[in-house]
Amino acid sequence: MSYSLRLSTTARLLGAAASLAVLGAAFGPVASATTTLPQKYKEQGHLTIAADATYAPMEFIAKDGKTLVGADVDLGKAIAKELGVKADFVNASFDSIIPALQSGKYDMSMSSFTITKKREEVVDFVSYMTAGTSFYVKAKGGAKVNGLADLCGMTVAVEKGTTQADDANKQSKECVSAGKKAVTVSVFPDQNGANLAIASGRAQVGMADSPVAAWIVEESRGQFKLTGEAYNSAPYGVAIPKNSGLAEPVLAALKKVIASGEYAKILHKWGITQGGIKDPAINPDVQ
């Protein structure tokens, strides 16, 4: 996996949204997504979509305490609409989602999944935006972190099952190999737990996808700040069970959402236009 600047205060986002709005020109006529949807999904009339609702602005719980909202939710609903079905979002812990997709519990997932070769081995992905990883710390007295190499000897808070957890553990081994102190990697079941660890002083630095880290800082009311630069920009993907017949229809539907301008509107709404793409693909070549 991988919080953002308020839209009303940044003309840059408006400009980016405007440029995204013309992405439809990049696509010729798009095949009908509805006609290619497997009969199973047409008959059930909905897609059950899993999301870990602790990762604002991508997916989180609304103020009513039960409704899932966010950029992934809006995009999922737009894709489902193009497919002629409804989107039924279900809250699930991030590390449980891929196994549940493999078992057939969910039809697909939109939960800020960074596409990796390892994940592509067990599920299919349709890329839909990009994001990097950012570091964030306490605003007052927080550590200065310019990159992964600066984490040696620090306690890092990350969410279980994320690429950030993998990166922090890998960096810890590199620290030890260089004769430095290991990274203490504190893993939490959700992003909220990681944030609380930093706020309480149990961890010195947090790592999250760049749009999420920006949102965390923005919503912290001065408690957190970003530090250093984001690294390793990579595509997010809609996770889909292999051999389900859904990957091609979802790709066709996403292309229609982009061509219509709805994609640009959704990204602008959540302040993540910097992650917009014009060339979604099934299982793109990644590191």
C-alpha cells in the first residue's frame, strides 16, 4: 500500500485535473465492458470488492462510522457502473485480502495494492494509478529521514502486508551488513495503529504510500510532518483472482471511465491527480 493537500488551496491540482480530463483522446473506441463481463457476475448483479478501510484518502470509514469512502471506492463504483453491475465494498484487513481473493471470497479488491512481481504470481492486476512511498514523523522533534539508509537504529511503524513493511525489513538487513544498528520494524494490523505508535512515541518514523502519508500529515493538525522525498513510484492495481475472466472487462471499463473524464474528477476530488495514468494495463511489467 501504500494523506494529500486540500483541493481548495492548490491551483496545481486544478491544472493537473484539467490535463487528466483530456486523457480520453489517448484511447480510440473502447470495447463494451458490459458485453464482455462473464455471465456469473451479470447474474449476481454486483461485484464484491474488498478494501482495507484505514488508508485515507484511498479507502476509509466515513464519519457515520460504517460507510466506506475514498478514491478507490469511487473508482470501483465507476468501474462497476460501466460493467452494468453494482459495487459492494467490504472492509477487510489488508494482509487477508489476497488469500481471500484466491479462495473466491471476494470478486476483486481495490485497496491501494502496489503491483509487484510476487503479487502478480497469485492474482491478476489492472493498473489504475501510481504512488511512491513517503516518510512521516512528529512535527516537533521528529527525526530527519532522507531515505531508507537513514532508518538504521530507528523504530519504524508500518502496516502489515505492505511494501513498506518489506522495504523496512530489507533495509534492516542492509544496516546490519554495513555494521550499523538494525531497524526495529513495528508492524500493525492497520494504518491507524501505525499512526498511533508515532504519536505516542513508540515509533520514530512512519512509512506509507505517498498520497496516504500526505493525507495523514494534512489531517494530523500539525502533529506530523513529511520528511525526505518519496521513493520508488510504482503502479497501483485492481487485484483480481486469476482465471476469473474479470481482468479484461475491468480494463475495458477503466478505459471508459478515463475516456469519459470521470477518472480525472475522482482523482481531483481526493487530491491525488499527481498519480493519474493514461495507459492502464493487465499485469504490467514491474520490479
